[in-house]
Amino acid sequence: MNRKMIWLIVVPLFCLLLPFSNPIESRSSNDCVAPPDAVQFGKKTYLKIEQRSQVEPEQKLGYMFCNQGTFQTAYDESEITVYYAGNNHILLFTKWGRTLYQPLD
């Protein structure tokens, strides 16, 4: 493979991966009154796929809290309960109801 061929492969791949190089903030544009589009929990990033989900939780994983629009892991019982929902998905239970998230990777 010559250098030109390598550049034709590497540059498009780099452009595709660049948006994922920055960590996604666990942030809601509505300042804690609605589920965020993405959350970080257990060293993984999860993306929202369904609000008001009817999926049943399988196992409690922990808690999160929201402070000025930033969602963070809590180490004691808190306002948001995180459940495992199968297929590596998680459910967030709180005042806005159940929201289903899938892992980014």
C-alpha cells in the first residue's frame, strides 16, 4: 500500500472518530428537569433511546444526582435510581419517570 492509499483511509476514519474523542457531558439543557441525552455511569457513556419507557428493571446498579444540569454518580441513595435493563442498557428512574439508555460503544 502506498502513502496516498494510507491517507485516503486514515483521514476519513479520523474525521469519523473525532466527534467521539471528547467526552460527552452528562448534561441536560433543561437543568435537571428532564432526562439528559447522554449520561456517564460506571465508566461508560450511555445515550438516551426512550423516555417514559415501559421496560422493566432487572437489578439496581446505583444512584445518580443532578446539580445545575450536570448528572453524576451518587454513592448513597439519591434522587435518581439506576437499574440494569438487559442488553447492557440502563434505566434511570426519577421525577420524570423511566428513561432507557444504551451504551455508546
